[in-house]
Amino acid sequence: MKNPKDLWAGLLFLGFGLAAIAISSVSGYEVGSARHMGPGYFPIWLGGSLALVGLVLAGKSLATEGPPLGQWALKPLVLITLGTLLFAGTVNVVGLAPAIVVLVLLSSLASTHFKLQWAIPLALGLAVASVLIFIKGLGIAVPAMPLLLGY
């Protein structure tokens, strides 16, 4: 193995791609065809594309030189994972806007360049944009801010 970073990245892409295909296959969603796509079409093609990228990257790792693996960045790993889990666990309870704010602030803390005066406007802007795009624009049935606005 000449390039361990590419090998592990390739295996990660391959794993996520195969998992997406497996989950989509057992979900019961109809796949359809390119002309008449069903709800399972996109996840299976996305999973296949990820798996293909993973195979190419892992294969490339055997042929090209690359840097060794460095240390794990535990702080970003924990904060971004925690933010994602908190978002998933609270979005239907507190609403999309507050869940986005929590996600963005926790994820921003993972950066070595974190500045609260930049993180707060970013979090608020993404919360407003998410509500406008996903709830108002696309009509996704998730509450915006049920505790403050009642919807």
C-alpha cells in the first residue's frame, strides 16, 4: 500500500455506497427506470456512484505514493457527529430553524478558526434559508419553530 489516505478514503466511499444500495434495495421503494424514475432510483445510483469512486480511489492508492495517515482529529469528529445527532434527534421537536442553529454552532466549534461573531450570523442565515427552501419552497412537512411560532 503506497497511499494509505487514499485507501482508507476509498474504503469509506465504498462502504457508504454499498450501504446506500443495500438500504435502498430493502426499503421497498420502486426503482423504476431512467425514463420513469421511482423513489428508489436516486439512492441506488448515488450509492453506486459512491462505491465506484471508492473502488477507483482504493485502486489508485496501490499505484501512487502518498502521505502516511496522521493523527485523528478527535475534537472535530466528536463535535460534528454530536451536532448531526442532535439535529436528527431534535428537528421534529424544536423545529428546523433551531436545530440548524445548533448544528451549525457545534460544527463551527470544530474549526481551529472559530469566531462566534461569524458563526452566529452563519447559523441564523442558514436557518432562515433552510426554512425558506425546505419548508416554504419544497413543502417538506417539518415544523419551522413550533415552540416560538406555533408552526
